[in-house]
Amino acid sequence: MATLGKSISFNSVVLGIFALITASLLAGTYLGTKDRIADAKREVAKRALLEIIPLEQHSNDLLMDTLPVPANFLHTLGLDDEGGDINIAREGDEPIAVIVPAVAPDGYNGDIQLIVGINIDGTLAGVRTISHHETPGLGDKIDLKKSDWILGFNGKSLTNPPPSQWKVKKDKGDFDQFTGATITPRAVVKQVYKTLKYYNEDQERLLKAARKKPAVTHQTSEEANNG
């Protein structure tokens, strides 16, 4: 029995050491890759923002020039309690557009994460789908890589089309649906309209806050190298 007890104790020590080494390796791997993962996510976000407001149309750093979504509008935008940031596009110090995060919660397979670019005059600069779980070949046409359907929002506003027409054509509205998939575009159209309504309600406060906030300009190549 004493030998058995020693054997169990020895095995326990070995397992403990093995677990410690494994945890250390995992921690080291995480620390070694987290910066690269963060950089990759930043690049994805940057590309999406620049698709809506191209570099030549603004003079600031869209990723860094942000304001928080007001808590009282989180539900309107489909966001959870963690909230989100609104990206500001500027020409000089003057805001020219905002890019608002929004989630359509009623996609066919769950949440559809969007960013909605809105010009200062209330017209849509563009909409992009950031994340979704819609059916390949059907609902995934909300992704610009799969279809140009999402470009149909460009230039639209709360009054163009009129509110009664902010629906898919199957519901007697202005927006195309997909063959065999109506739920997905219906959800996106509904949330884009709600995001425009948010901007209409919060525009005065939002633009006032943006003008008070110092612009975050682009880094030059020389500054980036020296930094």
C-alpha cells in the first residue's frame, strides 16, 4: 500500500508539472500572437470603414476618431450593454460623416453585424456587413464579396424612399430581396432604417460633440517609422 501511495503521489506531481508546462506554453503562445490578432482585426475594421468613406474623402484617422454610442440608443441600434463606438470622418476639423455600428437581431440565422455610414446631410454614405451566419448561396448575398446588393443603400435617406417604402419588394417596399431568402434582406433593411432614425434624433448632439473633440489625423510614413 505504501508503494501504491508513493506511485499515486509521483503521478500526481508529474501531472501537475505537465499541466503547468502546458499552461505556460499556452500563455506564451497567446502573448506572442495577441498583438498580431489585434493588428489583423484593426486592418479588417479599417478596410471596411475605408470602403464607406475612402481615404481621399477624409483627412483623419477613422479608427481612432470615435465617440461612444449613447446608452439610450443602444436598443435602437441593436447593440448590447457593452455598447460601441461611432467613427467620425472629417475634412480638416469639420465632421463630414459618421459610421455607426448596428446589429440586425432578426437575421435568418441570428445577428447580422453592420456598419452604417451616414453623411452629415442624413444620406447614406454606405452600408457594410461585418459579421453574419446567413445561409451560403442565399442570405450571404448581404456580403459585398458575394453580391452588390448592399450598395443599393448608397444615397438613400429617411425620405428617399419614403418611410412606407423602407421594406423589401415582397412587402411592397423599394428594396430587392433574394430568391429563396427574404428574411435576411428584410432584417438588414429594417435595421438600416432604424439607424437612420437614430442619426436623425441624435444628430445635433453628436455633431456638437464631434466638433468639440480634437481631430485625430493620419500618421505620415515618417511619423510611423519614427514612432
